[in-house]
Amino acid sequence: MANPANAALDPSTEDESGRRDFLLVATATIGGLGTALAVWPFIHSMNPAKDTLALSSTEVDLSPIEEGQSITVVWRGKPVFVRHRTGDEIEEAQGVSNTDLIDPESDADRVEKPEWLIMVGICTHLGCIPLGQKTGEPEGEFGGWFCPCHGSHYDTSGRIRKGPAPKNLSIPDYAFLEDTTVKIG
């Protein structure tokens, strides 16, 4: 006669098979959750740091900038030129034919609002910072910016007009939050 204690250990019983399946599923589930919990800090460490995210965009109050004045702000460690253009500067920039340009781009493609020119202030030749932001600095032959290192001249829309620079000064992503506030980045 079979011992009743050994009957519980008999794998042929349906009850024992159900317990085994439950233990396998429970063990696999706990193992999967444990692995996910162990890997999560590693995955989370690949996200950008809070200080990096804070630098990814910057807001600029445009209200104190008078017509004809320029300021320089820092965005992602780069100088960004913000210029409140005069009517003459806008007219001059819009009057240039694309055939006269080294890197053809219309003024309308470079600005959201004609009176505000926002561009990264790094020469596209060798990465120098062009002059022309401050009063009294040379603005080059086209009234915009001048890079004295190798003689690149930019116009009132930041387009390369003369010199070795191959491209126009780049335009960062930006959006006007209000009439007097712009978010760069």
C-alpha cells in the first residue's frame, strides 16, 4: 500500500502539476521584476542631468532692447546675438538678391519677426566670434558683423557676403512666447 506522505510528492497527480506551474510562473515573474529593478538605475543614468536640461533652452526678455541695439546671450555655451533691427536694416536685408549670396537664403527665411534677428554668433569659417555687437566695433562692409581673424563679412541678416566663411551665421530654434519674450532652444 502506498504511503499517503509519498502521494503528495508524486508528480503524476494533477494537483502537484498545478503547484509546479504556479511556482515556475511566480519565480519567473519575481526574477523579471528583480532584473528590471536592478537595471532601472543604469537606464535612468543615461537621461540628461537637470543642469544640462536647464541649459537646453533660455528665455530672453526683449523689452529693454531698443531699436538698433544688440545683446549677446549664452545658450548651450554659445553666444547668441539678438538684434532689434531698424527699418533701414530690415529694408537693406530684404533688398538683397539671393544670386548675390555665397549661401543663398532670404531674410524672410531667417527671421520670424522682421525687427528681431536671432542667430548663433559663431563664424562658420573657424568658430571665431564676429565683431559688430557692441557700439563702435567694426561691422564689415555690409553693416552687419565682421570676423577679423580671416576677414568674413556678414550683412544685416547674418548672411555671409565676403570672405572665407562657407555658411551664414546659424539660426537657432526659437519661438516668441509673447511679443517681448523669446525662448531659444
